[in-house]
Amino acid sequence: MTREAYELQISTAGAGGESGEGGEGGEGGEGGEGWVQACAGVAETEWSVRGLAAGTAYRARVRAANTRGASGWRSCVFCTKLW
């Protein structure tokens, strides 16, 4: 069995790059405009991302990778506290 590792990137809403589902098209490639690496190479499927500003809208995308390659980027949902 091949073990997956996950990569998560975040961006403020309205920043460059697309947040829709799909492969590389429109996603800005590895880093992509406006995207920041939040974590990579982890096996967990839940993360805590520190340093986000309260009340700020963010976008997030995630992909899985294993020895056969990486999946396309997928949008994901998360929440920040308002205070």
C-alpha cells in the first residue's frame, strides 16, 4: 500500500490565483501567485494553521501525493475565530 502525504496552501480571499477545483490549470502551479505553503509532507488529514488574522477571509487548497505522483489541487473549507 502506498502512503499519501498532504500539502496545504492558503491565500487571502481576492489574492491572485484561482481557488476552484481542478488540476494545474489556473492554479498557478507549485506556489502560485498569492498562495503560501502552510504545511507539506504530512500524513494527518486535519491541521491547525497559526498566524491567521481574525475576521479575515482566506482560501485554502490541498492535494495528496504518493510515489505515483500528486493529485490536482482541491479547494477546502476552514474557519477562523472572529476575535
